[in-house]
Amino acid sequence: MPTAAPGLFFCTAACVLLIFVSVSAPTWNSISFLNVGTNSANNGGSLHFGVFGFTGSGKSVGYNFPAGIVPDVSRLNTTTLHNLTGTLILHPIAAALSGLTVLFGLCGLAHRVGTIFMTIMSVLAFIVTLLAWVIDMVLWGIVRDRVRDQGVSAQYGNANWLTLGALAALALSFCLGVCGSFGNYRRRRAAAY
């Protein structure tokens, strides 16, 4: 088995998970960071918040929370929270970096240089994903608490945990990539002659 294969498997898994997170609500309501119960008939009485907006909204980088989800929406529509929703763009960036990691991993199936570049890219993707996950926990923790303080139900969505899964996969990809970088490529090449 090529020494890059185990690392390639995990960086591919991370890429897929981050793509799922990137197409969260409003594009795909099954994937969301926060689910807030409302009194409206919109989507069965709940709003799902994702990277580029929420259920029924247009897509944008950074958004305000809709009026009517809580009695006092001004506690949610602060400059800080608006700016934090803009940082959710880190998820598609991490997905793109993971995609590059996969491409280098495919090259690593044939040559050590590809495995080394896969390892380097997995570190970059890991750092961006870690930053995105920390921001997720801070942003959605604050919003969830402020919504609950006003008597409206709110719970974390699955996008937070998909991001955490991608983070773990990228860590494994890095560790396995380091091991694969020191694999014995010369023996395979000599056997081919």
C-alpha cells in the first residue's frame, strides 16, 4: 500500500465534511450551526443558521438575525455578532485547503514530494479549521444563550460537530502524512525495474 494512502483517506474525509458544512442553511437546511424554535410556520417552527444565512434568507457573507425570532432581536444584531457571522467564510476556505491536500495526497501515491506537500497542506487546513471551529463555538454559544435567555428554544446543529470531525480527520491526516513522508519509496521504485 502506498505510504500516502492512510493520510489521503483522512484528508478526503475532512474535505467532504467541510463541503457539507459549507453548503449548510440556507442552501441545505439539514446542516446547520444553530436551530432556533419560532412561533412562525416557517420550516416547521424553527430556523436553521448556516455559513451564508438562515432558513429562507438570501446568501451573504455575514448576516443579521431576523426580526421575530426572539422578543428583543437587538441583543443578537450587534456589530460583533454580525462580524463573527462573516468569519464563517473560513469553512469554505478550509474545504478548499482540504481539497488541495487531497490533490497532493493523490500525487503522494506515486512520489514522496506529494506526500510532503499533503502533510504541509493538512497543517494549513487544520489551522484554518481549528480557527473556524473555535469561532463556531464562541458565536453560536453566545447566540444560543441570548436566545434561551428570552425564553425561545435553541440548540446546536450538526455543522459544529461535522467541523470538529473534519478537524480530527485533518490531525490524523497530518500525523499519517508525516509517517508516510518517511516511507520507503526507493524499494518500490527498485522493484519496478
